Amino acid sequence: WIFITSVIVASAAGDSWGQAMVKTLDRVLGTVCGALLGGVMAAVTHLISLHGPTGLDHWFVLIGLSLMTGLNFYFLAASKNEWVKFHQYIFILAPITLGMVWLLPASANQFSIAEYRVCAVILGSVIAMITLLVSHPGCTIHVVHKETSTAIREAANLVQLVCKARINLQPQRPLRLFHEAGFEDAADDDIRKAYRGITGLVSKQRALLPFSGWEPKCLYPSSLAWLPPKSPLRYRLLLARLTHINASAMSLNVQLRALNEMPDVGSGIAAAAESLSDQVADLLRYAATRMDSRLSKQEQEPDGLDEALVKGVSASMENFSRVAQGETLEARTGSLQPDITHVLGAGAEACYKAWSGPAFVLLMLQLAIQASLFFDDVIKLVDESQSDDSDDSSLHEQEEDLPEILNADEVV
């Protein structure tokens, strides 16, 4: 049992040390609870065998163990409590230990076996944790920080890919073709690969963040000494912002896949939209650079580039809005995919083309706004002078909206 426990705990640390810590605590707690309950039930069974009718002890074990195991797993499956879902390994291991202790022959010393089982699990967990401290797979916050920086660069590439495809009138393959291909990775184009890459990274970081609360800060590398106390909450907010940017970009992508021929875009609007998309991509890439520099302990000199990039995005938004108001957005060219026309009817095509221009303008402006908000949150995270507790109340208000924000990706 010592070897098995060491392997299970060590293998749990797939991405971070916190995963192994949670697995260790869950395994020890589940073993202790199961061993204590098994010892008590074994004692009751022994008393029944001595003073009760013949065979009653066997029925007590059969019915009692089946009922307790069934109720345990029913509670685990039916419960919506986040703590229960996060620590479900306790409820899986406890009935196993319960059965192992309870089903021992009456001649065996159940309490000694239970004690041995608990000690073996604790010793195996200690060996695994010492081994992980030497090899150190990395703390959770360090992994989340690096992966978030990677996702930011992917988001910048996605914004440029989608916007330039729309500006250059490049229709993309409809989703029907991906469905016929079984949504295999080989069938993806560059836009879908970027989108799925961001979605995978964000989902992974969202699943990892809860483990950060179980890691003592003394295990953090020196490059993370600057982190503010509320850093996990700030990372959750960054991931929510990335989800919004990803969803808005894919809303633009819907136009590319719904239209068989793209409606014409005026030269003024095309130039302003391309400038805006480049500004947004540069802002996101610089946000990733700021995060990388803080992780490598490089001090960022106050060169005013932060403010210049934000002002550049703001100026591009104003110019794009002004050009869009000055040029006609009514689309008389382009055509929907035949499948969509067949489902919605011919009248839907004229309506969709008429609104595709205003929708394009709105989504471009929305992308720019979300990128600016995201950049502001990155600066608050990496600049310790702005990361005090003075804005904790506003951060908790934003936290209340995170479930809806995080589900935006699934809605799109």
C-alpha cells in the first residue's frame, strides 16, 4: 500500500504541485474515515455474532455494506456542492477502506489492520510529496501565468486572422464540412485551430486555479514573490476576459462561415478595420510581454508604452466609428450558404446581408473594448503598485459575474 499510494499521489501532479497536495489530503482523509467506520462496524458485527441469532451477522454485513456504499455514491452523484465535487476522491476511497476493514475475518484484529492501512497511506503520501519537492513540477500559479501568456498571444493571432478574412472577403468552410469530417483536428483551418487552442488553454487554467489555494507560498519560486494576495481571483478575471475576446472573435467568424460570398466592404471601412485589428493585436501581444517580463523578474521601465498603446486603440476606435458612419453599410452583394438559405428561406438572405455590415462594425468595436479592459487587468496584476487591496471590492463585484462570462464561449 505504501508503493501504491506513492504512485497515485505522484501521478496526480500532472501540471502542478497543488494537485498532488489535494490528492494526498483526500486520500489520507478518505482512508482515515473508512478505517474508523470499518473498525466500528466490525466491532458491531462481532457483537451480533456472539449474542444474536445464527447468520444475522452475515446479513448485517451484506445489507449494511451495500446500503452504506450505495448511499455514499448517490450523495456524491447528486450533490451540487463545489467542495464535494472538488474532493470527490474522499468519497471514492472511504467505502473501499470501509469494506477492506469490515470484511476481514472475525479472527483478525480489525483495528490493527485499520491502523496499518492508515499508516501505510500516510507514509506513502509523505514519500511521494518529498519526491515531488525534489523534482518540483511547478506551483499552480506559475503554470497558470505561463499558459495565460500563451493564450494571450493566440488571441492576438485569432483577432487578426478573423478580421483580415472578413476585410479581404475570404469566406471560410461552413461547419457542415467539419461535421462531415467528424470535427477532426486535421480538418481545422487556421481560425478554428486558434480558437480551439485558446479554449483548451483557458479551460485548463480554470481547472487548475482551485489547486493554488492548497499550496503554501513558501513553495512559490522567487519570480512570483511580487504576486498580490488576491492573485488567483485576478487570474480568474483574466481568463474570463480572454473568453469574451475569444467569443467575440468567433462571432465574427460566424459571418465568414454563414456567407458563401462575402458582401463588399468599403475601402475606408476596410482600412480603418484593419488598423483597429492590428492595434488590438499589438495591445494583446504587449500584455503577454508584460506578463513574461514579470515572470522572469525583469523590471519594466516606465517608458509610456502602456498609455501609448491604449491611446492608439482608442484613436483607432474613434476613426473606425467615424468612417463607418460616413460610409454606407447596406450590402447588396454576397450570398448565404445554400444550406442556410434552404432552412431560412430566400427572404432571410437579404435581411442577413443588410445587417452583416453593422454587425461587423459592432463586433470590431466590442473586440477593441474587451482588449482594452483585458490590458488594464494585466497591468493591475503585474504592477504591484496598483495591485493592493484598495480595489478588492470591485474585484469581488466582477467575480459575481464570472459564471456568466465563462459560459459565453459555450453559448457562441
